Amino acid sequence: MRRYSKPRAARTIPSIRRTHGACVYATCCANVCSMVFQKKNSTRLDATWPRTAAIRIRLFMTGLAAAKIDHLGIAVRSIDDALRFYRDQLGFPVGARETVAQEKVHTAMLPLGDARIELLEASQPDSVIAKFIEKRGEGLHHVAVRVPDLNAAVERLKAAGARLMNEPRAGAGGHIYVFVHPSSTGGVLLELIQA
């Protein structure tokens, strides 16, 4: 039988206990949380382990069982060109199209059941999307998750030391959102949206 020890992130949160290899937050996932416990003989040091911050945040985000994927944001050079693939070849319907002036972006929403694909085109050359495409090319920009209480989620993230990119504000479709920096989420830009 292998023995596991808690990583530093788990040891620093006093309310976390280990119960037969499962975290005390079994109500959030009802599974043994392999992310929470490292092998005792692991050669990785907690301070250099890139997922340490993500573990800490995951523990503080428990209670969001009602959270759902809202959309996937895809950065494109041209929405019209992208629609030739998504609409014309795949047959995805096109929902709302709008310009979000404060983000300097044109958007098109493609509904897919309960979730959506959001196509993002820069409206100005100095926009975040233009810089993203210049640096990385077209592709997945962010994952958006709908949460039941955005303010509570933001407070838990701040308490856990997550790096937020903005305070909650209105965006496309009038939704209130906040972005969480990839350094806090294991390398993915995460958008939280008020349900």
C-alpha cells in the first residue's frame, strides 16, 4: 500500500484533512482527489510544482457543483472567414453578433446545446485579441464557466491568492464576468460568468 503526503498547499489550509486518501470536500466531486495528495517519494518540490496554486484554488472553489461550461472563446482573424467553417461546413447556427467596445472585440456566439462557441475578432490593432493572435496565432483563447454566485467565487479566489485579471464587469450579452490568469489555473485563461 502506497503512502501519500499532503503537498504544502494542503498543509497551509487548516480545514483540510485527509480521510482514507480522499479530501474532506467529497461533496464537490465524490472522488479521490489525486490533485490534492502527492506521493511521499515525489521528486518535485512543492514550491516549484506548477500546479500548487491550482490545487489551492481548487480547494477553495468547492461548493460550485452547479457551475457549468458557458462557452469556449476562440480567437480568429476574421469572424466571417471562421463562419465559413463553423456555419457552412459544420452547420452550427449563428446566434448573437456584437461589438464589445471596452474589450475592443467583435464577437459571434454559436449555440451548442447548453454551451456556446464564442468567436473573437479584434476590432482594433491594440486589443487583447489582436495581441494574442500576433503572439500565438488563431485558436482557443479561453474557457468560460457559469457560476451561481460570482461574487462569492471571486472572494474565494482572492482568499486563495489567485491572480484575477479584472474586477467583475459587464461584457458580451450584458453578462457579468471576471478573468482568472493562466498562472493560477494551470495554464488556461478562465472566465467566470454570473449565472
